[in-house]
Amino acid sequence: MPRHLIIIPAWNEARSIASVVANCRASAPDFDVLVIDDGSSDGTAAIAAGAGAAVLSHPFNIRYGAALQTGYLYALRNGYSLAVQLDADGQHDPADVVRLAAPILRGEADLVVGSRFHAASTYHMPRLRRIGSAWFRFLVRVLSGVKLGDPTSGLQALHRDVLELYSSDEFPLDYPDADVLVLAARSGVRITEVPVQMRAEIGSASMHSGIRVLYYVYKMTLCVIVNSVRPVDKRIRTAESRREAA
Amino acid sequence: MTEEQLRALLLADSDTTAVRVVALTVALALFFVVFDAVRRRRLSESLTPIWLTCAFAVLVLAVDLKLLEAMTHLIGAWTPSSTVFFFALLFLLAISLSYGIVLTRLGRQVTRLAQEIAMLRARIRDDEE
């Protein structure tokens, strides 16, 4: 039976991690739950383990993207065929996990993005972030040809082929976002969206808050442009080559 | 005095014994510091070529200041000191960029090591249980 994994990167999320893990286990009982403790100092790892998650602990903080990549490596080495990544701060609803994985299980997509932008969404995004999201939506559409409503959403489901792609050095170790979607699209990954509900964070503040947001916009814009012209490694064109082989 | 005469004067004024002595001292000191750092294993041999090339260039220019004047003419500068500063800045830019590239690679390697440690820790913990 194919194995599925929920990947939750966490850094000092002691307040929210127990409820996130519990909700994952209740909403997606067929999924294993993995928490990657990214050098927390508040006992996040012990709380996550107590809540029933498998836990990997980095010896020190190596950033969000690297924590996600640890989860991808774990999934690949342990034979998982699909992974869903969600944040530890309670923003993402574990109830969406099964719906997010469905297009991959049906063979319709390799990567599914949970979108906050739809008619029934109750998520309130501040105006500046909304402008930023529109900018990246435009960039991704122009540079990769993929139409996505929410290219900066961290709630995603990934086929094993995409895990292989994201485990390479091409994957950004700080804020993987719209830039990796461009990389994935150019590597032949089929990307689709599923409407989801997102909540305000119940744990720590967003990593895109304050002055860091300026750096984030700069860095992401640069990476999206670079990824749109960077040579694609033939070895990681797995999704496309496997479809051709099939 | 015309502009060309002024420029010629500035160039001619640079050929002094003091300049030669300072340049020779800097070149020899750089040679010594690089060799000593390698001897004490504080500097990798692979990083020495750029520093020894720099020391050699200073040495050559100290021996033959006419070469510096020729280079000054070539790049359109007015004074030899401008030429020295120009190439020194280029050198610092190049070495900063190369260290940035090295640091990026090392950062990637450290990250991958931390990821592997996390997975090994989990495996050891599972085995112990």
C-alpha cells in the first residue's frame, strides 16, 4: 500500500504544534506525520513527539526551506509516494490534506497548491501582501506559463517525483515559494490548485513580517527570474520523463 | 601649463626611491605572511595563488615603475596611485565575490550535514527504543 506523509517544519512552535499534529492525525489517519524541529529552544520536538508525530531535530536552525527539504529526504528514503507539507503555526487546516492529495492520487497532477483566493475563502490577507501575491502570480504566469491564483501558498501536496526534484541543490533553503513553482513547471511537473481555507496564525508571527518582507520580495523576484532562465538539469526532469516512458 | 604637461608631471613625479622601498616592503611582507600562514596551516594552499600573484604584481611594479606609468597611460588615469587603487579595488571585488561563492557552497554543505544528522539521530533513537 502506498505510504503518505505530512511534513510539518517547526521552529519554536510549542504553542501550536500539539494541536496541529493532533488535527493532522484526526483528519488524515492514513498519513504519517513528520515534524522537522528546526533547532527550536522551546520544547517543540518533545511536544510534537508526545502528540504522536515522528520528529527529526536539526542540531541548529537552518531555515524553513532546509527544514522542508529534510522532510523530502526523509520521505524519499522511507518509501513515501506522496507528501503534503503544511505550516506548524496553525494557519493551514489539516482537514484539507486529503483533498489536496486527491489530484495526485488520481494521476491528474504532480504538485497541488492550496489556494486562499476563491469565492468562499474567509482568509483575510493584508493589502500589501495581496499586492505582493498578485506580483508573484503575474511573474509565475509570464515566466512559466502556469496560471496559479496563490503561488505563495505553503500548503502543498507533492508527488514522489517532485520530492526528488526538491531534494536537489536547486531547492532554495530559505523561503521556497513562487520560485520553486517556476522551477517545477520548467522541469515538467504538472501543477494544479485546490481551494482551501486558511486561518490566522495561532503560534508565532509570520516569517514574512516587518522589514523582512522587503528582502523577501526582492529575493523572490530575483529567484523567479533566475529560475525562468536557469538550465534545467535533465536528471531531475523526472515527472516528464516518467510520463514519456509510460 | 597644458593639461598634457600637467599629466606628464604627475606621472614623472612618481619615480622615487621611497615609493620603490614601500612597494618592495609590501610585496615581501605579503610573500612572508602568505607562506607563514600556509606553514601554520591557517591558509589552504589552494587559496595561495591569488595572494602570491598579487604579491608578485606589487614586486614587479616596485622594480619597474615605468610599467606602472605605462599602465596608467593605458587605462587613461592621471596618476600612478589612481592606477594602483583601481586595480586594488578590482582585486578586492574579485576576491570578495570568490569568497561569496565559496561561502555559498559551504553553507549548502553545512545544511546538508545538519539534515543528515537529524535523520541519523532519529534512526539511533528508534534503534534504542
